[in-house]
Amino acid sequence: MQKVKELALLACMMVLGLIVNAQSDVDSIPQIDTPPYLEECLDSLVNQWYISMESDEVNFRSDRTKPVGKLPDSVYIKRIEAISSPMPYTYNSIVRGHIELYTIRRRELVQRMLGLSEYYFPMIEHELDARQMPLELKYLPIIESALNPKAYSRAGASGLWQFMYYTGKQYGLNINSYVDERRDPYKSTVAAIDFLDDLYAIYKDWFLVIAAYNCGPGNVNKAIRRSGGHRDFWKIYYHLPRETRGYVPAFIAATYAFMYAHEHDIVAVPHSLPVVTDTIAIHQPLHFKQVAAMLDVNVDYLRSLNPQYRKDLIPSGNDFALRLAINDASDFAAIEDSIYAYKRDTYFVHGKSTVKPEYTTYTPDTPKNKATVYYTVKSGDAIGLIADWYDVRTSDLRYWNNVSRNMIRVGQKLRVYVPRDKTEYYGRINDLSYSEKQKLSSKSVTSNSSKPKKNEPIEAGYDYYTVRSGDNLWTIAKKYTGISNKDIMQLNGLSESSKLWVGQRLKIRPKS
């Protein structure tokens, strides 16, 4: 009964012209509550919002988090009037309900999205500006996905822009068992702008375009016919699907909430995504774990920057790329061949297909039958270096000590599980100097406690390299074009744990 009264009231308002333009001098407009389905949609987005685990909540503090509360209509009208846009922003009780939803009841969600917008908006604005389209369209992903590139609706829509399968294919997005480019922030943005541009060529009205983006041109055309040919969103309002009726008001409210966040004491929650990134073209299959191990980064970091890859795998193809922070991209380029070669037989069969195509998860090394030693973190230490000194995986060391994103602090005690018969050997590492610990690295030249093997006789059919102080397999491989550390390991019968010594002769390649 209450809903019937609300609908009747809204109908009367439309007849009497009480749904007003922002330029109208109206100080009091009857209240109509925000549709419940919108709050349900926002709750759903929050529940599947993987980015919430990526933001630096622990270190985020703000004294400006108290809601401002409801404001007079005249304040909202004046602020919306001040928005400079080719879109005819409208204010009414429906828009007000959505504004209050964003600025009061779901302000924590807006704080998160405000932080993420620092990463996603520049990319979207660049594409809109190149096409001379309203930059305010960047707020569409706010109501579509809450800026979650992995958002997936019950209807099957996916990504920042919530493309359905058929529409994504129609606009050139690659969707298969390994890749879903609807979740690629850049490619889906280009496709969405193409779609919006096509819709504007039909309707010549941005609010009708936004409505058609949500429910499809067929439903908008039907609403126009049923309204007697009107081509104004508010005049076809009741002929549109229920969800679409709230779509344009939500878009107006999202624009308001972001432009006037400061006035409502809404402060952006810091995000962990890198400010500057670069892409590396990938020309052969590559697994995220290969990249993570060689660059000493977290697999979750790779997933957050490359959400389009479904199984932590970049398949072979001419149009696939890996996005990394700018520093990591430079490191990747420096040892690219080594990254491709790292444990290739583990992840691929004959370099073509995956051994385990299912979604991969991290399995920690079990500490059973191991002794426990502790290491106290010192200035200059890194989680990868410590793992190398103790001959354990970086991922295991993080897991044992609940370390997130490789963040450790001076004075922190790290638990390490080592073989029982080597407890004394590993127990002394904590007291060594930094230079002494560097000599323990399994990736660098070292003088083992046991006498090194003698060099094998030189074979005439191979080029050789004599190991010098400071060398490792990566640096040696980089001296020769087309040679990877994996090639050197295979020619010399070495493994990942093999140690080099000064004066050791290594086969590099067969003589041509």
C-alpha cells in the first residue's frame, strides 16, 4: 500500500510539473524513498568487491568521516546548477534519494570508489576526450560495477562497464576460457565508449543514451512509442523497466557525490594500485607464477592489474599484454627470456598448453618434520632476500608470518621452518652481517663449505664462460643474445638450487 501511495504521488508530481529542472527555484519537494533494489545492488557489489582487500585500510585514518546529513533542496539545486556539462542535469525527489544513498547511507563505499577513481578515471577521461564526448560519462562505471573490474552480475554482465557476453563480442572484446576482455579496464572502456557513441547517433540525448546502455535500445524505443513519441527521459520514465528508472537518477547522484565529496566530508580511501604502469607485449604462453617468482612480487598484485586473465595464465596470441608497475616492467624487460624459461615444464607441456588449466591457488610448504628458527628484521632487509638466505620460498615465508604485500618492519621477528639437521647452520644467520648473509644467496656465486667440484674437461664443440665474483645465471645469460638462464642450466646439468663458484666453467651454447 505504501508503494502504491508513493507511485501515485510521483505520478501527480509529473502531471503538475513538480519534477523540476535544476534551474527551477524550488525549495521543497516531496520525499520519495530510494528504490530498495538499488541498495540491494550496492550490497551485492560490496560483497563481491575484491578490491576492498587491496586498499590500505590499516594505515588509513581520517577525522573527516562524520556524515554531513540531509541538506535543503535549495543547496542541492544550487550545486547541480554549477555542474558545467552538456548533459541537462536534473534535480527532483528521486535524484535526492539517490544522493542521500551515496552521501549518507553508503558513504563508505563512495570513499573506496573515490580512492580507486584515482587509478581508473584518467584512463577513461583520456578516451572520452579523444572522442570529444562528455567527460561525465566516466561516472557510469560507478553505478555499473563500483569500479570493480571483476564484478559479475546475476544476469551475466561482467567488468567495469558490465558488458553482456553478446554485446562484448559485438564490440570486439575477446572472451574465451582463458581471457575475458570485458574485465580488461582499457579494452572494455574503448568498447563502452564505442557503444555509447553509437547510441548517441540514435537518440541525440545523453540521458536516453544512458538509459539505453542499461536496458538496451529496444526497451527505450518501446518506452518512447508508449509515451506518445516523447524523447525525454522523465516523460518516458514510467514506460521504462523498473531498474532503468533508477539508473539515470543514480548517474546524476554519482556525479554529484564525486564532485561534492569534500562538502560532505567524504575522504578517499587510499588504494594499493600503482600510479604509473606500463604494458609488456606477451608473444608466448606465460603463467603469473613465473612472473611472481622472478620479479619477487605477489600473484594477487598481478591479478589486480590484469583482471582479464581468468586462470593466472596469458595464452599465446598477438594481442595479449601484461600490465605492471613501471619499475617492474623495466625489470621484466631486463630478464624476459629468463622469466619465460623459469619452470616452464611445470606450467606447460612442450611450451604450448597448461598442465593444470584450472584456476591455480597457492599451496604453502608444510612445516612438518621441520625445526623452527627466528629471524629479526634489520634495516635494508627484504622478504625475498630473507627467503633466499634460508633457502625457502618467498610465498611460504609470507604465509608462515601472515605478511601482506611483502611489508615487513625493522625489529619484526619472522618464523622460518628449516630441516632439523641444519638447525644450527640456519640459526646463526640472524647474527651474521649483511655482507656475510649476501654470500648465502643461492642465486649468486658462493664459496661452499665443501670443496667445489673440479671443472669438467673442455669440449671443443661449445662456447664457455668462466664464472667471476658477483656473477649469477641471469647476469651471465644476459651477456649472450638469445640465451636464457634455463639454457645454461640444461647444458651444464644445473638446477634452481645449484651454487656457482669463482673459476667455474659453464657451457653457454654449441659452436655454430
